[in-house]
Amino acid sequence: MLIDSHNRKHTYLRISLTERCNLRCTYCMPEEGIQLRDRAEFMTQEETLELAKKFVALGVTKIRLTGGEPLIKKNFRELLQQLSKLPVEISITTNGILLDLYFDDLEKAGVKSLNISLDSLIEEKVNRISRRNYFERIQTNIHEALRRNFEVKLNCVLMKGENDDELIDFIELTREKKISIRFIEFMPFDGNQWNWSKTVSYKTILDRVTNNYGESFIEKAIEGANSTSRNFRIKNFTGDFGIISSVTNPFCDTCNRIRLTADGKLKNCLFSGDETDLLKALRNGDDVTSLIQKSIAGKHKERAGLKEFDDAGFTFENRSMIRIGG
């Protein structure tokens, strides 16, 4: 079992399949892009599967496939099929553009849950934030995912002055649709120009919802034991909404998550600049299992040891989000 010094049991692995993406979202991809690297620096399909098996042997029960955009990964179908044979729950985070090509494969692999990134309900805004023009295709694929009875979560990164005026519009989607909205605080990563003035806090979100619907109409929704979001629903609405507040109200006490980057580095926290090179160890025939255990054992209690985020010269060593995995 992967238990750290704070007695947290780690059962959830997020695997980034690629650093590449068919969008260029402002909060994820630096404006200048990222330097493309030789494919030899990244995990092959076989290496991804081998490392996944080692984590499963250590007690991982859920694997989420991320990117970049995981659906642009070469041989995605084959890798998905192989991973689905492991005794784990498989889920995926995607921008939704290519879902129509893979719905059947996802169903065959037993995938039940889809997290789809959508930062606005307005085409012009989506195009501006993503620096691309795929709004209609994303919308069509969201509707198809719901028709096929996938559990759909829409991930919306809220940014003040950009899309926070649509907060209630997103919640209104849950009135008739069995859909979950996840509002994610804008977080600082390399190249995304983060500062406090752009952050919409947990408290601000709840205050706006309360002012719109009234406190008596806001109900707590189901949360898993290790949920990253505080979940709510509006009384008599079909769906629900949650707030992922890594900056202003972190959920570290119950964290059970581990991240494996596309180049085979283990990050025991999203905010950690420290990484363990599992791919190099695997290729050298070293003891990968002990490296995983050592990394988890040394995990900080909260946000990789960061005490607070400070605009005045705030900096810490980390990757851009596109190179970590959503």
C-alpha cells in the first residue's frame, strides 16, 4: 500500500499520455508554446502499461488518463484496451474534440465517467481562451456523451473578468440535465501569468450562488471520501456542481492522488517541483517499486510544502500545466 507519513492511502493514479494538445488554453499552455521533445523521452505504450501495473500492485484502484489531450495519443485505442484489463476503474479527462471517434472504444473498455473541459458557454469566449475554434464540435460531443449515459463532468477554470460572469449559467445546465459542473480555481503554473486578481475564490463562488438562489435552496451533494471538490446542488435540480479550490481552500487532508507525467516522472503533488524519474529506472532495470514508495512516503502534508501564494514576487519551480497533465 502507498501510505504517506500523514497516514493518507494513495489509490488514484493520473497518467498523462502526452504533452501535446489540439488546444492552447491560456491557463494551461504558455503563450509561446512548449518545446517539442524527442519521442524517446516519453513513455512508450508498453512502458505506460508496465508502470501502471506496478502502481496497481501497490494498491491503486483508479486510473485517470489525461494529457495534454489524451485522445491525440498514438495507439490510444490499444492502450485503453490493455489498461481496461487491469482491476481498476478507468476514467478520462479530455477537451472533448475527438470524443466522437472514441465513444465506442470507451464504452467497450468500461469507462463510465468523462471529465470534459469547457470554460465558457459562449463560442467567442471558448475560442479566445483555447486559442482555437472547436466550440460546436465540443458541444455536439457533450450532448452525445449524455445521450450515451456517460457520467459527464464539465471542468470550468474560473478566471475573474474572463468567464466568472457565467457561473450561474453553468449551474443552470444542471436544472434539467444529469450533469456535474466543476468550478476550478485558476492555479499558478509556469507560463500562465497567474496572479490573485484573476482568482475566483471558493467563498466568492458560494456567495454568488447563494445570492442568486437563496441559502435554503443550496443542498450538499454526495462527495467521495477523497473528493477534491466540495459538492452542492440546487434544490430540485437534476445535476450538481462542485468547487475545486486548490488555492483558497485546499483539500490536502484526504488526498489520495498521484501523477505520472508523459515522460515518466512521478509527481506526488500537483504543486510539487520535485519529481521521481520512474521511466529512467524502468529502462535501467532498477527497483521502480521502492522509488514509488519512497516518493509517497516523503509527501508533504499540504500543497508540496507551499505555505501560501503571494503576488509579490511569487514563484516556485514547477512545469506548465500542459506538461503535468490535467
